[in-house]
Amino acid sequence: MAELRTEEEQVQALKDWWKENGKALVVGVAAAVAIVLGWKAWQGNQEQKAANASALYQNLTEAVQLSAGGVNDSQYATAVHLNEQLRSDYADTAYARYGALMMAAMAVGNGEVERALQELDWTLGATDEVDNIVRVATLRKAMLLSQQGNADTAISLLENADAGTYEVQYQELLGDLHANNGRPAEAFAAYDRALQLGGGEQLRPLLKMKRDDLAGAES
């Protein structure tokens, strides 16, 4: 009888526990299941979004290649349309920013410098993260600004940017800009810095020639 009462007490205790905690347990399990399902749905959506953006970017690449030199107006119009669609639907992806870089290069090839600058500005404004896409866009923008005669703006842009792995290219362009604007000492310093970062004189003979042409300017 003692054993029976003990079992009855255990059953009653279990019932009491379930009465007090069962609802919370069910809610917790349901919430966990919802989180898992929601996460999987989000992952699936992101994967589909990336796939769609990738397909658009591939089509853009093909259109740009076919319209090289502005020969094929139809393909050029297609490239413009695809680039706008990437911006509209997938602005937060790298594909959209790569597309803008590509369109900027095409615009330069067509002599449309202002349009190229607009594409680069969009690329720079599309994210707060400083990555290599941003660094390339900054470098290209500085080049275009210098071609327009805005050397001081280009220099300021480069000097205030996070060059990252593009420091050699940034410093060489800074050297070119300073040299072309009558600042030999600053040009020498930039070229010398680029040489140090780029592995030395043997690896970059042309850069060495630029610097050596300014020998004595550093003093």
C-alpha cells in the first residue's frame, strides 16, 4: 500500500507540475519551432535573392561585353536597364555595386565622365562598410577627378580614404597627382611610400623611375 501511495503521489505531483508549467512549456516549444522555421525561411529567401542578383549580374556582364565601345546601342540599353534593376531590387548586394563599377567603366569608354562619376558615387554611397569594392571605386573616382582638373579634390579623397590592400595604388596615384601639380617633394614621398609597401625597387621598376626622376626633391 505504501508503494501504491507513493506512485499515486508521484502521478499527482506530475499532474500538478503539468498544470503549473505545461502551458509555458508548450509555448516555449512552439516559439522554438517558429524560430527554427523562420530562420530556415530567411536563409532560403537570402539564397534565392543572391541567386536572382547573380543571374542579373551575369546578364549585365554579357550585355556590357556585347556593347563594348558603344557599337551596339541595343545591348547598351539592355545593360543600363539591368543595372537599374540591380539597384532597385538588390541594392544591398555586392552584385549591384559590381554592376555600378562595370557601368562606370563603360561610361568612361564612351567618354561619359560625369555618368561614370555618378555610378561611382552610387557605389560609394550604397554601403557604410569599407571593403575592396569601395576602395576600387574611390581610386577610380580620384582618377576621373584628376582628369577633370580637380587634382586637389582627388588628393583629398585619397588621403582621407581607407586604402587597405590598395595602399600601393593609392600612393602611386597621389605621387602622380602631386607631380603633375608642381609638388615634387610630396610626389617623391608618395612614390617612395608606394615602393616600400610594394615590395621594393626590383619588383616595381617603373615606380622606381618615377621616384628617381624626382631625386633631390625630398630635401
